[in-house]
Amino acid sequence: MNILESLAVLGLLIVIHEAGHFLAARCQGIHVNGFSIGFGPALFKKTNNGVTYAIRAIPLGGFVSFPDEDEESDIPKNDPNLLRNRPIWQRAIVISAGVIANLLLAWIVLIGQNTFIGLPGEPEPGVLLVTIQPGQAAESAGLIPGDRIITINGNNLGSGQEAVQNLVKTIKGSPNKKLELDLIREGNRNSLTLSPTNQKGIGKVGAQLQPNVTGEMRPPSDFFEVLNQADLQFTDLLSKTIEGYKGLFTDFATTSQQLSGPVKIIEIGAQLSEQGSSGVILFAALISINLAVLNSLPLPLLDGGQMVLLLIEVIRGRPVPERLQIAFIQSGFVLLVGLSIVLIVKDTSQLPIVRQLIGR
């Protein structure tokens, strides 16, 4: 059931992203002829009011198509309602609408959580491990999701965000050193030794941490408290996501080893859903923000790549030649599919059941 919940959430987030592009175009009167979830051959499709809605075989995203790209379209090339014939600012709205939709959705679900489920109670001592990356130092030490680290080298971590900061600071400053941890697992106290790996002089363990908020949720005092908490959660998730993607440009060799594909994303969702509805909501917000930031990157096929083409058009005073645009998009598709296949193979090989089968 946890895996099905994760798949449902991921599928919904993709639909929301593409719906952002679709609605931004339709609201401006721009012609749209396709709305697809996935790539490749259509498994299901239905045409309504000139738009073909489809679910496709390769579930690695989705796309909205326009008659501009259809050589068989009977719409005149000079039709003012074709996307390419609209002013640059209107095209920019269509391109950026998917990212905006994902960011807005993340903020809304956090507001919904705080309104209907409640606000976190006072944090208890220690730090909660949310997810563990296979093959990293945390897994090698025997840590598992749900562990609550109380002390490190005999020193109490404290509680709340301060406890997370204390643990992270110690880990980063201890590459290749042994750290003695006291933790609580299923109500029992345990001790483990953790040895952070050395990545350019900084200790890394491969775990997602959060304050140990295990008490009952409390109702908000008013809607302003709901908004304030949602803003804090949203800003924290967004800043951490941007920081993570920044590593692709500043330290690609290290960050690329930590990239996760669809299989790992579903596994993380399954782990978070074990925490109940609050975990599912955290997963939805986290992945929605990740989709927004990922699509903002200036890479072919992504929304950021399309914005780059618009920027070049502004600078040149005329559109990029069509053959170059096609080559740009096709190279992006090959890159996306190739990277996805590599990540799927890597993530699948690291699943616990697969690692047991191959004797690792």
C-alpha cells in the first residue's frame, strides 16, 4: 500500500505540472492539441475538443503538445493563436506555469496539513532519521529510518532544529572519524559507531534528518499561525532542494553519485508514508518542489531549457532556427531517457531484496 500511495502521489504531481502548462495556454487562447502523461507509445488516448489526452508507455514525466509542432495540422502558420506567434512574455508564462504549479501545490498541501492535521508539537530530544541512502555510511553503520539519535560521542544533541544542526555540524567536521551514537529504536536504546565518508574534506553519511517531533499534533491558534508554519516549511524544503541541485554544477562528481531515479523516489515515498498522512504530505511537498527546481534547470527538454531559447530570442531579436530547436529538444530527450535508465538500474540494484539476491 505504501508503494501504491507513492506512485499515486508522483503521478498526481506530474499531472499538476503539465496542467499548469495546459491551463496557462488555454486561458490565453493559445491552441493546444495534446496532453500526455509519460512518453512513447500511447496506452490510452481520447480526443475531446481537438485535444488528445493520452497515457503513454514510458512513465518518466509528461508533456503538453501544440499544433506548432504538428506538420499535419490544418491551422495556418500565421494563426495568431499558435504559441510561436504569441509575444515572448506570453510564451514565458506558458513555459514557467508548470514550475509555478508545483511550487504552489507544495505550499497548499503544507497549509492543508497544518490546518486539518495540526501543527507539530514540541520537539522531543534527539534527531529523527527519515531516509537512508543505500551503500552510504549511515546504512553501513546499521542505522535505519525511524531511528532517533539522542547523543553523539556522549554529548546530548538537544531538541528541535538545533539538534539537527548540532548533528550535521559534527558529521561534516568528522570525515573518516568514528562517532559513537546513542539512539532509540522501537522503544529500545542502542549504541552504534558511525564513520562519515570523506568527500572533499567534509563528512557525509547519506541520511535525511529532521527534528524528533513524535508527540501529538496540536491545533493551530489561528490561520496566521498556519500560514507562518507553512511558509517556514516551504522555505526550508525549497532552500535544501536548491542547495542539493547546486552541487550538480559545483561538485558534479560527488553529487551525481547521490542522484536518485523513479525507483528510489518511490522507495523514499514508501518510507515516509509509514509515518501516516503527515509523511505522505511531506513526500508530496518534497517531490513537488523537486520537480519545480529540476524543471527550472537550463537543460534541453526541461522548462529551463525552453526559457534559455526564449532568452536567446530576446538577445538575437529573432527566434532560434527551427532545426537547432529540434536538435536541442531531441538531445534532451535522449539525455533524459538515458539518465533515467541508468538511475533505474542503479536504484533497483540497491533495493534490499535485490541486494540479498545478489549476495551483497
